Amino acid sequence: MEGSFILCFAAMMLFMAPGVKGTGHLSFANNTQVNITRAGCDVSKHCVATPDNCDPAGDAICLFGSAFATAPMAPNGADVTIQLSGNSSGYIALGLTANATEGTTMLFICAQNSSTNGTFFFATLQKNNNNNTDGMVTPKETRVTEIRGVVNGTLIQCEFTVPSVNATSTRSSDSSFQILLGSGTVVGDTLGAFKTAKESGLLNLADPMATTPPPPLPPPPPPPPPPPPPPTAAPHHRHHHHRHTNNSRSQ
């Protein structure tokens, strides 16, 4: 049941580049050229990779993702530019989530279709983070623009932009996310479960030089304690003065 559901969804989501138009939520760039390296990591973009610090431009085995967000603008959020590179005979994926243990993860799939000689295709999915140990994914039409992708053997590389992203629904602009990297199978038109290979901590994508998001504003100080009650007046005690009479007479 679930497999057939994913099959139907995948069949609708297979869009090949270049020259093939996506639906309303996906649009491809006019060229397919990509240039993905570690250059700019922690300076102009956040990078996550496995093995750690591998370089997709030179290392044979390197699952690599990078993300950079424009300054968030309320109420639209931030535009996030993403690079993704890795080896797979199916798909590689990058996920964005505010919390990897609850809520959901937006998944961006870059893949090759082995039934069409390894043609590149792109899809967007969603993963439920709550007790989802099997990595199953569900349809999610996330708007993505400027999609570029290439396939060379098992190497899949892609670049794209996700407009107007917010990490939470409780604030009008929030660019703090965890990044997940992983992969999965493609059998025919069916996308298999997402297997997480790397998970970052919480990152402020709008500030690549920061390793952690800015701390929240401190709570307002507590109100001052009420003034102490006025002191109770001590009871007034009357002092009785005794007059001493001198009964001795002068002689």
C-alpha cells in the first residue's frame, strides 16, 4: 500500500533536466553546470559531509551538502541555496528540519533513473521525525527553483534554491535548521526509504561563520518583589512617676 503510494507519487515527480519544465513548485535552470567544492565552508556557507571534511571536488567517496540562507525577511522567511554531491545508484538527499527528533524534515532528492540510462531527476519529499525509524517518506510539494543537476556514473551532483523558508511556524522569520544527509534506492519509479548518513547540530544558515544559532533573547527580568509591610507600631507603655516627699525639716 505504502509502496504503491510512493510509486504513484514518484511517477508524477520525475522531472529531467535540462529543458523539461517542472510543475508549479519545481523549476529548472537553463543550464546544468554545477561546481561543488569545500571552498567557502564556514565562511560563505555551512557544510556537512561524511566522511568528515571530505571534498566532493577531489575525494572519490564523499557525501557532501552545503546550505546558505539570505537574511531572513519577515514574513517571507529566507531563501536557502543548497549544494548536494554524493555517490548512489539511486538517490542522495539533503534534509532541513528545525528538530530531528520531532516534527518533520523537508527532503530534497537528487537522483538518477537507472531505467532511463541514469537520467537525472529531482523530487521533494517529507519525513516524519516522530518514531520514524524506517525512514519512510511521504509526498510534499516544496517550492524549489534554479535546479541544476548532473549524473556521472554513480556520482550525482545538484544545486538549487528553496525560497521563503522558515524553521518554525511560531516566528515570522527563522533560518536555524539541522541538516540531514542520506540516500536511498530508486527501483523503477519508486523511491525507497531515506537512510540518514549524517546529521548536523542546529545551524543558523544565515550566518555561515557561526557554528550555532544565535542564543534566544533572555527572558524579561522578574517583577520586583512587593515592598515589605510597614512595621507595626510598638504599644505605648505609660510610665508612672512617683513623687518623693522629703519629710525632713531643717533644724
